[in-house]
Amino acid sequence: MISSLILIFISYQQSLRIQCVFPENSKIGTIDVGGLDIHQAKSKLLSILDKPMEIQAGEFVFYLNNEQLGLEIDIDELLSDLNCSDMNPQEKFWSFIWNKSIPEAIIVEFSIDVDEEVLQNSIDQMILPYVVREPIPFTPIKGSTMYQIGESGFTINNENLITNIRDQISSDEKRIIQSELIEIPAETLTMEQITEKIREIILADGFDGVVEVYAQRMSDGETLQLLSWYGEEKNPGVAFTAASTMKIPIMLSTYWRQDLPLSDMTNGWIEYMIVYSENDPADRLMEQIDFVRGPLVVTSDLQSLGFENTFIAGYFYLGAPLINLYQTPANQRTDTNIFPDVYNQTTPEEIGKLLGMVYTCSQNETAELSKITQGKIQKEECNQIIDILARNKMGALIEAGLPEGIKIAHKHGWSQERDGLVHSFSDVGIIFGSENDFVLTIFLYSPNQLLFDRANPLIAKISQSIYNGLNPNHQISWPLPED
């Protein structure tokens, strides 16, 4: 009995010395407080929850304390679930005897209210001024064919940053947040900016005549058009003498009516017509289509494709009869008349759109050109047409303004007119750029004799300006004369 009393006394004294601690696996939020008494747990919570938040953004590191984060944390409230200190001595002794001090882990779920206005204000004042950089757009460089290269900007995902801060506030891990910088690409050049560059070049050149330009970016179909009418800007759509650019429709009509592979004779005629710009092979090809009405059939093909201003009304040979007299919306304009050849005419837009159809057909089996020709002209035929045009290498006009090594599928044209003088030059083609493929057509007219040395540099400068504008990261330099 005495021994029992002694054992009870010893046990009672031991029960009084038992510390009030959180059971194993107890957590406040995600912070482990198992085995800690109230003071130890408070100290741990303070060391974590009062630690500044480290925010890494690019090369910058920022630290925000609780006040800057908009936090108010009542740590005593978080610890209030540990209430074993409220037991009287008898309850502690009984729990000690039965090993029931606090057997179950204490889990305290909590969310910390963040004053988002305070947090956002801290982000705006302490982080964004150092991290956010507005992009610098591409801009034309005056007096040249080039454009100032733009620079990307950077920002951060503000919403994600706030979410990450909320998630990390109650974590016992390192309070470090990596906020990825978001690149803001520099604004690309608009077609209007490129058009303005062409205006500048024509004005600086002082060309006293008519210049019409058409370009189409093939990635999205966006176009630019400009008509300079003796220094005055007018609505595009002038009827020009087509000259040798009409040989592209002749080639198209040939492929329309003949199956692949073409005969050696037909291939030879096409090569001499396109690569060497000879007229006799063009007549032979039209005679194959229809011995008498060949030119009219080519024109009918163009009309079926939706082109009402492009036609050929007779053969190329000297003295060929005019088979038909075509009146079109373009050649009936009263505000712009340059008296084009009645035998063949086109507009920069229409011959450009025709080349665009060939390009699209070369990329897509179900292109419009394939549908209209009922499958007679498909991807293979269109790629052959482009490859033949790419063999026309003269090193002048459009080619002279473009980088070496890129694919340029084009056809140039000029001819003596009824007065025995050359009044117009043209070059039309598909340019396969480093960044963007595009169609480009340029036509010049002068009421006086237009010499090659006068037309060539202007066309080259225009082609280079458009190439640089559509391929701004692969520009080539050709300084223009000072104003």
C-alpha cells in the first residue's frame, strides 16, 4: 500500500512536469508544429510568416515584408487550438495515467487575408518600374530603304504573381517566388508604313510620270497599293501595256490544256518565252491553244478567273491583226489614261492577284485556281510555273533590289510602242523572303522616252523597301541619295 502511494505520488509529480505540446504531425497551414510547445510554435510561425517574400523576376530580386504584402496575421489566434494548458492537475494526472495527453494531431486550416489594394500598390511601385519595358516598334529610316529594328518589351503576369504570393505565404518552404518575364514582341511594320516609305522614295527620286505598285503578303493576304500619277496620289487601277508580263497568262493557259509531262517542244517554247523573253514562242503556244483565236482564248481564261482588265487581243508578231477590241473598266477611266497598247493590257493588281493564285496553288491542292480549272492546274503545275519564272535571271529591276540567294519568280516587260519609243517598264513576280513570301508588281510609265537606266534604280529601290518592310530582321542596305 505504501509502495502504491509512492508510485502514485511519483506519477503525479511527473504529470505536472509534462509540457503542453502539439502532438506529432500537427500542422498550422502547411507549417509542421508537431512536438512544439506554444512558445516554440509561435517562434517558428514568426520566423516563417514574418520573413520577407523574395520575388525573382529576370535579373531583378525584390523583397516584400508583410506590411507591403498587405498582410495582418494573428499568430496567437492560430495557436489557440492547443488548449492542454487549461487542464487542472487532476485532469493532467488522469491523462498521464491512461496515456491520453493529446493523442490526435492538431490540424489548423487557415487562410490569410491579403489586402489586394496594398499588395497591388507595392507591385506597381516596387516591381513593375524595374521589370516592365515597353516594346520599341519597327520604324522607317528616312532617306533609305531600311527600317529601324524594333525591340521586344517585357512584363510579368500580375494575376499569377498575386496567386503565387497567396500560395507561398503560409508555406514552410523558402518564401521565394520566380515570376517569369513575358516577352512583348515589337510591333511589326504595317502595310501603311511600307506604303509611306514607297511614297518617300518616289518623291526623292523625282520621277516625272506614273508609278503603280501592288504587293500582297502571302501569309495573311494583306496588300498594299499605291498610284503616283505625276506626283499626285490617285486610286490605283491604271491600264498599262502588259508587254512581256502577258506571257505569264499564256503559260498558264498552256498548262490548263496540256497534261504533264509537257512535250519537249512545248517546254522549249515556254523556256524561250519566259527565260529569254522571246515573242515567237509565245505565238507558237497560243497557236497550240487555237490557231486563229489563241489570244482570245487566253483572255477568256483570264476572265473566267475573275480578271476583267487583263487581255491579249492579237499575236505578238509584227503586223499581227487585232482580233478584238477590248474595253475594260481600267482603260475606260477618264482620270487616268496613258494610252496603253490595244493588243495587251493589265493592271498591277490583276497580274499580282494572278501570281498570288499561282503561289497559293503551289502550296495547297484545294486552292481556288485548281477548283476553277477543274483540276487541270494543280500543285505540281503551279510549282513548275514558279520554277520556270525563277529561271528568268536578269539581275535588274526587281531583282536588283533583293538579296542574293533568295528565290525570285518573276517576269519583266517593256516594248516599243506605236511612236517607236519605250514609255513603260514593268516587273512582276513572287518573292520568297526570309520571313515572308510576297507578290510584287511594279509598273512605270513616262510620256517621254523612258530609258532603262532611269527605270531600273527606281524599281529596285521600291522592291528593296518592300522586301525590307516584310522581312525586317533580314534587311539589306542600299543608301539613297541625300534629299
